[in-house]
Amino acid sequence: MPPPLKDNFTTYFIGHQASIGAGQAVTGNRKSLRLPDLPGRMMFYRGWKDDEVQMPLISDDDIISAVRAAQEQYGDLEQYQLHYNEDDLAAAPQTEHEIILEAALNDFAGNLKARPIYDHLRPMFSRNRVFALVAEIVERGEVYFGGQTYVPVKQSGNYYKLEILESQTVSGQESQDMTHGKEGN
């Protein structure tokens, strides 16, 4: 699976893999090799969490029977259309940087420490990618996320803490956030 495609999956299921390489290519770990040999046993990955789950075993015959029963009961139905609005999509993080920022703010009290964030998001990102994303956030100097502007502030040790940038008033008006072209909060 190409890394750019894999990096955009936040939730996936994986069954027993035939080799160490196949399991690590998808999950970054060897857990799928240790799954019991039971039909439907899978590893479920959601963000940084993983669980062993049992999926129902649905045979081709089961599917055919269900479709026939539905056709008998309801007749021919129109093809189902998936309806959503843009607000449904806006709630989820859209970029790699936003995923890193969300993890730092929600799970690490604003601490922008690459190693713990990598451990937290391991199935989603490689170590090098997390370290690069954290470095990019620090290099930007300020970032806009969740309606707030944050500034990475150097802490003792080798990490940064995200702190809210207070808006500054100039002549009774809020200062302009030049990075984002929006008025400060």
C-alpha cells in the first residue's frame, strides 16, 4: 500500500497476514501475525488504538439469501444514495498537521513532543513523518487550529508546548493575523 494512501486511513481492519513484512507494511507492528486462526478474527485500528475483534462470518450464500429476502419483501428498490453535508466532513481532521495538533492538544496537554505523539499515532504515521510534522509546526512559529492561534513555546528539555496566542489590540482594533489573513481572536 503506498504510504501517502496509508497515511490517510484513520480506521481499518486487518486479518491474519502470511508474513511479518505484510503485517508491518499495513500496521507498523506484528500483531496481525498473532491472531488466532479463527474465521473473521481481525485487528481493528482506529487512530492510535488497536483491538482484536471478531467479525461475523458471512458467506456468499448468506448474502444471496438476504438479497432475495429483501427483494421479496420490498420489491425492486432504488439504489441507495449516501447523503452528507459539508459540516459532517468538517468535524474530522483534514491534514496531517491537524492530526498532530489534535493529539498534542487533546492527549498531551498541549505538549508538542514528537516521541510520545509518534507512540500515540504509530499505526497512522511513521516515526520520521511524525518528527518531520512536529518540526514543520515549530518552524511555522504559529498555527491556526480549532478557531485559535497557537504558538509553540520552547520548554526545558527538547520539546515545545502549544500556547494560545492572545490577540493584541492596536488603536482599539484587533491585530491582523498575517499568517492566515484572519483577524485575531
